[in-house]
Amino acid sequence: MITYKQAGVDVGAGNEVVRRIKKFAKGIGFFGGLYPINKKNFLVGAADGVGTKLKIAFALNRHTTVGIDLVAMNVNDIVACGATPLFFLDYIACQKVQPRLIEKIIKGIAIGCKQAGCKLLGGETAELSDMYHVGEYDLAGFCVGQVEKKKLIRGAKIKAGDRIIGLASSGLHSNGYTLARKILFDHAKLNPKEYSDDLEAKPGEILLTPTKIYVSTILKLIRRFEVKGIAHITGGGIPENLSRIIPRRAQAVIDLSSWSVPHIFKFIQRKGKVSQDEMFKTFNMGVGMIVVVEERVVDRVLAFLKKQGEKAFLMGEIGRGKGEVIII
């Protein structure tokens, strides 16, 4: 059985870092950091990267889609607070500045910003020849949004009886790639560029599918319905990210049979003999965003999401508990 830690990522160490630095940064623990600009409005800030998904971009020499990923990982956190993304900045660190390659990355970032309805203000490109291998680079993104204080969504109103709705992901998004690469390429010996009968596609093509941007859908949703909580499902999976918005007096009960887990996750689990608990802590398992609403509006919300082109499903409900997330 292969675990995320054995693949090279120690989630426990990351959680320990969060615990240690909370005394320095007040915004840690939620999806975006909040800054009051006046009595009625907050700015919401987010920072994120793409991670080892970049390794797939290097292998396939495709550099546009990771720019979309960079934007998505930030704006989805912003909108999870009920905020509208305003502007985006990028940071590209590379072994050597190659204008054509940088242009491809920025093109993807611009596409992502257009999808999210925010402005790309600019950024920084750093040439660090003694820190990266030839042809390699790393990406970081920074987004700022705005929300009225009375419209801030943090899960405080969630109570027993509320329902949990999932919005399908477009794939792995930008999390768990160290484990996915370990299993697919080192263990299963697949070639990212060659067609796989088991996957019915080239592994690299599947893994480079851009992270879905939910901004337009979520902003329309919260204008029409009361949404009590929103969780962006990234690193830590459904359990860790959903638990961020569940009040201590409640618990989230997730019905695993309520949606079809995409084949790529099942393949990774089977080939790596990964436990279900480990899979759900590492990957989104086909769920990119979760919203919590009252039971009485569930059918209307699902119908609305379908009209927006989203694949959405009722995946659980809120019960009484101590802030835990239970998957059954």
C-alpha cells in the first residue's frame, strides 16, 4: 500500500506548520484571509501554487493549462467566502527566462482570469539559474476579492437538517500529484505520453486537465439562494476542507454512493493499493466544490446548477455532532 507520505508529502508536517504559525497570521484556517476595509466590506486574499502538476507540464511540454490551474486554485478559495475576485498577480521563478514559454504560461493565466471575471494586474518573473533544472519553473498566484460583511459566508448558520450538495470536479485539479505520479509512472510504469488501454487516454492528458473554475456559478447561486457554507475541495480532500465550515455543534455525513467517483481515482487506488481513507485525504475524489443549503431549497438549487452546466448531486446532510465529517 502506497501512502502520500511514502510518495514524499508529509501532510502531518504541513498541519504542524499551520498550528505553529497561527499566532502570526490571523486568517489561517479559512479559505481566504479577511481584511476589513470599512465597517461594511472585507477584502479577501488568497495565495496558492500548482504543485508537482508542473512535472506533467514539463514532460509533455505543455504550459498553458497550468496557468489556468494557478488562477483556479486562488479564485475558488476567494469565492468560497462569498467574495467576488477583483484582481490577480502571478510569480514565475525559472531556470532561464524563455520568452515563448513564459508567454504560454501567462496566456493560461489570462484565460483563467477571464473565466473568473477578475483582472490580471501583472506579476514577477525571476530567473534563478542555480535553483532549477533546465526547462523547469515554479508558479505562485495571488488573488484579492471583495465581499460585504453581511454577505460573508463562513458556515456559521449551518445547522442539523441542512443538505450538502457537491459540484463535480474536472479531475484531480491541482492536488495529490506527488502520489498520483508515484503510482501511475513509477509503480504502474505508464508513460504520460502514451495511450493507456486501462485509462482509455494518455495519462498525461488526464493529469493536465485544468482545475475547474467555479466563480461564475457560485456568484450566481448566492445571489439567488441562501448558501450557508461553501468548501473548496483541495489538499486534505473532502474531510479536511468541509470541516473548515462545519460548526462545532454539527457534523457532516457524506454518502459515498451519491456520486460516481471518476475512473482515474479508482485506478490510482487499485494500482497503488491505497486505502479509502488515504484517497479521501489526498484527492478531491470527483468533488471540486461543496455548498450547504436548507433542505427546502435543495431541488431548486440542483435544478439551477444543472442549468448552469454543472454536474451537481445531493451528497449528504448535516446532523448534530462536534464539527466532524463522516463518510459512509
